Amino acid sequence: MPADTDHPAPRLNATRARQGRRGQHIFWILIISTVLAAVALFGAWGFRSGDLASVEQNTGVDTPAEASRYNTEQSPVRQAPAN
């Protein structure tokens, strides 16, 4: 196909040529892709939530004996004298 030499393309500087177009179609693409990503994440979490819960050993119910193991007396802060 021969080039159209009668009507040359408009000349744009590099910055203008690299810029994307703004508009409502871009907005909808961003909204829909964000919603789809959220649905995929929540779907994967919901699908695997049973497996994740069965692995967790700590159910949040600690016995007093278990809690007392981590009760240590506080010691005063030791500081070196400033020279």
C-alpha cells in the first residue's frame, strides 16, 4: 500500500506522544479490574479458609499456667554514665 504523501501525519513532541488518553473508558477499566482482583482474593481466601484454620494451633484460649510462663519481673534500665 503506498504511503499517503499528500496528507502527512501531524508531528507531536515526544512527551505528548507518550501520554495516554484520559477518559471514561479508562476509569471503567480501572474500576472493573480492581473489583475483579478483590473478588479473586476473597474467593481464594474463602476457598482455603478451612485449611488455614486447621493449621493454626493457637486458638486464642490460653490457660493461666501458660500465661504465667511469660510473666517476668521487670528490671531497671541500666545506663552507662555519660562521659
